[in-house]
Amino acid sequence: MSELAYVLEPQTPADSEVIARLNDRVFGPGRFARTAYRLREETPPDLSLSCVAWIGPLLVGANAMTPIFIGETPALLLGPLIVEPVFRSRGIGEALVKRSLDCARDAGSRLVLLVGDEPYYGRMGFLRTASGRITFPGPVDPARVLYCELQPGAVEGVSGKVRGG
């Protein structure tokens, strides 16, 4: 497969409509019932930590970093990570995540949480949380609750319910 020339940039408010359409195509209307989506409705993403991927004038991927609290500990919630289906398996999703993690680390954030597949996100430094230590306000498969420490020891002692920041 040939290398694609894509550009990663921070999200801007002008990107919101095209991201919403991409979200509709990739995840459909059922996504609004998911707990992580409901949390994102409470708090807008930090656009300086959220990224988009462009191939020419075409937005082909996006992700968001939303401020949250785990108990009383500030953190970020990564997601949704969206890549246009025809451009999957080309490294765009991983590049978006890594860029957002780097931006969050540079901004002084310590901890990122997500609900996702450990085999995929584990390549980017995410680990499964201890069972029952971090809970969501709605149904979430505990095996899919993952974290990434941006600062060593950031997850130590962190527990509680996730809420919007």
C-alpha cells in the first residue's frame, strides 16, 4: 500500500460540521446512546488537543480530547476517533491519537482515559484500568476502559466515577 500524504492539524470550530457528518457515516445515530458520547455532550472538547487529518481538501479523520474528572482528579477523555472507512489501516488513526497525546502532555495534562479496544490502543501506550476502580455514569464494558499516563505515576490513587469537566 502506498504512503498517503496527510496533514494533521488542531481542530477548529469550522471543522465541526464536517466532523459531525463523518461521525454520522462511521458510527451512525446509535452512538448517542453510548455513555462516552453522553459525557461529551456535557463538556466541549479542548480543540487545542483535538486533531483532524486532511488529504488535500478532504477531512479523512478526527479525534477529540474532552476534559473530565475521575472522582476529583482532572483527566482527558479521548474519542471519538473517526477515520473515513476508505482510509483506514493507513496509520491515520494512530497518528491522530499520538498527536493528541503529545499536545496534551505538552499542555501539562497527566492522564487520558478512553473506552476502546485494548489491542489497538495498547500500541499507543494505553492500558486496561483495574476492575471497578474507574466507573462511568452509564453502562460501559470495564474491559474497554483504558488509560494512558502522560506523566509517570499519574494513575496512582485515581479512582471514582467519571464526570464531565
